[in-house]
Amino acid sequence: MRTSLFLAAVLVPQIMNAQSKPIVIHADRMVDGRGHVTNNAFVVVEGDKITQVGPAPKGAVTYDLKGMTLIPGLIDVHSHLTWYFNREGRYHAGRNDSDTPVESMLSAAGNAYATLLGGVTTIQSPGAAEDHDLREWIAMGQIPGPRVITSLVPIQNPRLTPDSMRAIVRTRKAQGADVIKIFASASIRDGGALTLSDAQLSAICSEAKAQGLRTMVHAHSAESIKASVLAGCDQIEHGVFATDESLKLMAEHNVWFDPQICLVFRNYLDNRAKFEGIGNYNEAGFAAMEKAIPTSTEMFKKALKTPGLKIVFGTDAVAGAHGRNVEELVCRVQAGGQPAVDAITSATSLSAASLRLGDQIGAIATGMQADLVAVEGDPIKDITALRRVMFVMKGGRLFKNER
Ligand SMILES: [Zn+2]
């Protein structure tokens, strides 16, 4: 019920901007987002939707994507569009620099555009107050960007009582949040240990459920994952220290898992000077992130082998990473050993299902939103093809065409 209300709000305004006469797209290859690969594929788009997929339709081809592979628009379930580098080239953390709120919002709009051009047509932000207006302005077609789904301000303070946490959940819903984001463990830079009690976690996740909202939980340690799963929360973020037992527990409880194995860590390390000296971006913090790359890669390999575990795609993109979201998929395949077709399914239909939008986005199929991306080459043979995004359509509206 809530999902359809949300979609009405977010998707309807785009229809007015979508082209009305049928568009025929041909590509050498298509990966449909549900695990199928087809050669010589045709897709027909009318308005904001896909109306036909398969053999050559009548009429001229509008976009002939020779040498390219068509995939559904990618879905990143963990991206922080409001994080950016300020005019001094430093990470903009709160109000500690001279940037105005308007300048900060323009940076978020820039990040949204970069993300869209990088092939991502839907993101979930976990989250910031500014996401609300960003979501609305993109949905109205006023600025280019991926569809935004947001938690608004997350719940992080472990000193709050369970009752006040329940009240915050209701407040977030009233403010327009699509999902509730919780911190159940410390940052990876501070060790990642459990921070909330069972009573606090269960208060948040049960209240969210009662309000019809999903929950996503930042949890690094095995203990924090276990507590979140047993509290009835819906999705676990990060899980660098997940054990076989905690991976199995998520699978048994049908909890979505969103691990990261490289982009977020490498981005911090590559941009170290821009973050260093702010909060926990210190010597120990950077050492912890360097260590997290091999640790999380080994954890990810175990996650892939865990029967029934539903792994979605979230990059935790922060300042410096927007538009490079696919690097995480390249790592999943090259370092983590995930088959390329599974990596694409994770970033499309599985991630859509985690957002409860599986009947709207995340696959190239009749009746779905026309979110289509073409990359040069064949990502099944060489996952780095995802870096070469040549064509981006969202809801039937064309944003990039570099044939
Ligand atoms: Zn994050």
C-alpha cells in the first residue's frame, strides 16, 4: 500500500516529461536483471514504461546500440548524495566551513547527476534531511538524477530510551522518510562494536514495521548483526566482521545484506588528505579502513557461499565516489569471485526487491519502468565494461547518449 503511494508521488511527474511516441532500442546484447542474457535484443518504450522486449518490432529502430550491452538502470541501495568536497577541497562536514546551504545543495545535485550518468537510476540514501528536497526536485524532473529513496536523518544516539526512539520513527514517517536507518554498531574507524541494546533495536524495528517502513541497520560486528536480525530489522549494512554464523542467521531470517568490499574504503584512502583530521578520520581510522579491504573481501566470499543469503548492491558512496558506483561491482567480480551476471542481478532486480519496488524497477521486462543503461562491450565477459556507460534512460527520458 505504502509502496504504491510512494511511487505515485515519485514516478507520476516524470510521465509528463517522458516521450510519448514509441521508442525502439536495439542492442547487441541484453542482460535483463533477472539472470538472463539475450543476443540481438529489441526493447520498445512508450511513455515511461517498457512495452515490449524480444524480437524485432515493426517500425524503425530509434537507438541502435551497436557493440553495446543493455542492462536495467542500476540500483545503489546505499549512497550519500549530500557528501561532497568544499571549495577548499576538504570534506564538507556539517557547518564547519564557509559553504552556504545553497552551495551544499548544489553539490548534492551535482552528485546526483554524476550518479545518473554513471548508470545508476535509483539510489537509497541513509540519509540526510536535505534528501527530502533532492528527492522531490528530481522526481519533478527539475534536475537530473537517480530516483531517491531516503531515511532522512538516521537514528544513532545510544543514550535515547526505547520510547523516544519509537517517537523518532513516527516523526521520520511524518517528515516523509521512505525507510528508517539505524546505527547498531560503531563506525569501522572506531572498531564497529555493538552500540544499542536489544530493547532499543526492537523498539525501532517494531515501530517501523507498525508504521509500514523498512529498516536498514549499520552493523559491523557479528554481535551487532545478530542483535539486529533478532530484533526483526529488514536489512544489514556493511557487516565487515560478519561470521559464518551471522551470515547464516541473516539468510534464515530473510534479512537483506548489503556488504561493501572496496569502493568506499579505497575512495577514503585515495582522498585521505581531504578527510584527514576531521572526526575519526585519523591515523587509526585510516589503518582500520585499509585492513577492512581484505577482511571484507574474505567475508564477501563467505557470504556468496551462504545458502539463501540475499545480497543487494550498496556502495556507501561518499564524497569523491559519486558516479563511480560500478567500481564496487568490478571488485565483487574481480576480487570477490562473484559471477558477473549475479553481480548485475544483485544491483538490479534483487536491490529493487529489497526496496519493495520489484514490480516497477530492476528488470528489462514488459510493464517495468523504462530505466535502461547501455555499456560498451560485454560485462559478462569483462565486468569493467560497466565503466563505459554510453546510454542512460530513466523512466523513458533520455539523459545520456554517446553512441
Ligand atoms: Zn553510509
